Amino acid sequence: MRRCTCLTLPLLAALVGCSNTPPGNTGPAASPGSGASVAGEGSSVTVAFVTNNAHEFWTIARKGTEKAAKELNVEVAFRMPAQGSATEQRQLIEDLLVQGVKGIAVSPNDPTNQAEFFDEVAGKVPLITQDSDLPKGSKRLCFLGTDNYKAGKAAGKLVKEALPEGGRVAIFVGNTDAQNAIDRRQGVLDELAGSEKATGSDLGNYTLIGTYTDNTDKEVCKSKAEDALVQHGNNPETLCLVGLWAYNPPAMLAAVKDIGLAGKVKIVGFDENEETLQGIKDGEIIGTVVQQPFEFGYQAVKMLVRLAQGDKSVLPADGMQLIDYKVIKSDNVEAFHEELQKLKQ
């Protein structure tokens, strides 16, 4: 599998998939909750970048699309489904096709049930996936993003560091249909079990007490975490909550604090949410697996423009352009956070 090596800032060797404040929704033909359009002067090509929700993670990806748009003198239609639903995402994509975009990069919300729709899109314009992939056999040209299974295993290793003698694990995620959620969850389970294709019922010294979904709603995640803590909060030192999407760790931490178990119940997360990083600094979160959303945006736009120009040499032979992740813990969180702030400027 080919890995991305075109990193544009010192951070990007460290940064890598989804926070709570959506970026501003502006730009021509932008529908409510859709995001912004970024134009280069005299641009004649418009490509689109479509997220799977409107959380803060995507503000960093948007910075990457802006950089590529400026360098290539093109326009990027940056769209976000405000409610994070598959139906809303589909409508945004249909609108973009009507507007005449020349290529689309998307993080699919419901890849299995909308596989036929995405194949139809791929028959009209070059389609690549970013952050989360479509099922094998789809007509998308390339996946660009994290190896989510390996990233899940990295999260599983953090759980093992937090609970070296074993314990109980609860997993939280927006939904279990997205491929990145599927791969990350399986990676966690396999790492805990020490085998492949592990199930929640066979994890050796670890017990999966449940996988809790929230439909990308932070408050729902918090409520479900509270319920799990009430039900399973005995011996809190043997319990670890794992959040697979960016807003999950802050929601889990809020629940733990409300019940008075901060620092006792272990928390492992994904992505570089500000509250997550502060939780690591405060010793309330064990660590988080971060991606490179800036590169998602930057590399996706560069690839789409080349494809729109008819140049397919940009495509990896295996259809996978992987971008490294990094594990952030107490020993490197300060340096990482400083570089992250620079990237957001």
C-alpha cells in the first residue's frame, strides 16, 4: 500500500479521522450546513470535498483544501452534512453534481446501504473516498486516509497500557455502519484478544460490556456513557471507555466527571479534539490516536484536479493512499498541541 509522503508542515508528520463547532457555511450555492466554497482566481475547475458530519475535526481538513485550491488555482466546494445523516449527505452530493463539479472526495455515512448511489456518482465524475471507505468492489477510484484497522489496534494497545491485567471495555461511536468505525472497532478487539477477527465475547482478560452508538450526537454519547457508568461503574479502576470518533472522548470525559470518577475510569480516544488533548494533559485521558485531516483535504483536492484533467497516473496501483496516524499521550501532547494550534491559524 502506498503512503502519502507529501507533508507540508512540521506537524503533518505527526497529525492525522472527526468536535463540536461546525465551520462557517458560506460560499456560492452552499446549502444550509454545507460548508464553504474556496476559489482560486481565474479558476476553471471545481471539485468537491464532502464530510460525514460537521464536527471540528473537519476544520483542519478544510485548511488543507484551501491550501491546495490556492496552489492549483481551482475552486473547492467544501460541504458538511450538519446533522451527519446519510440522507443529508446524499442530497449535498446530488446538488454538487447539478452544479457541475468535476470530482468528489467523500467520507461515506452509510457505505453499505448507499453503495449503489455512490457507484452512480462514480459513473458521472471521478469519485474518491477519504477518512472512511466504501465496500470492496465499489467504483470509487481511491481511498485516501488512515489505515483504520491499524489505528484501532493502536487504540487497543492504549487500553492494554491502561489495564495491563485486563478489565472491562465499553466502545462509543456515532454509528457502526461507517467503514472507519467498523475497522477501528475490529482493530481494538483484535489487539485485546491477541488474534484476528475477534468478537466481543472472546477477548481473553478483557470483557466488552457494549458498543454504544449515538448518531453523531455528543449529548447522546454523554448520556449513554453515564448509563454505562451507572450500570458498570463498580470497581472503576478496571473499566476503560474507548471513543472511536472525535467528539466521543470529550463526551465520555464529561460523563465520568459528572459521576465523580475522573482519573479512576480509564479513557482512550481518537482524534485531536481540544478537550481530549486537555484531558490527556490533566491525566484524565490515557491517550488518543490522531490522524492527518489537513492531508486528507490537501491530497484529495490535488488528486481530484489531476483526475478531472484526465490524468489517472496519480492513482495508487492498489487504490489506497494511506496517511500515517500518531499516538498522543502525556509525553508528547504539549508539543503536538502547539503544532496543532499553528495549523489551525
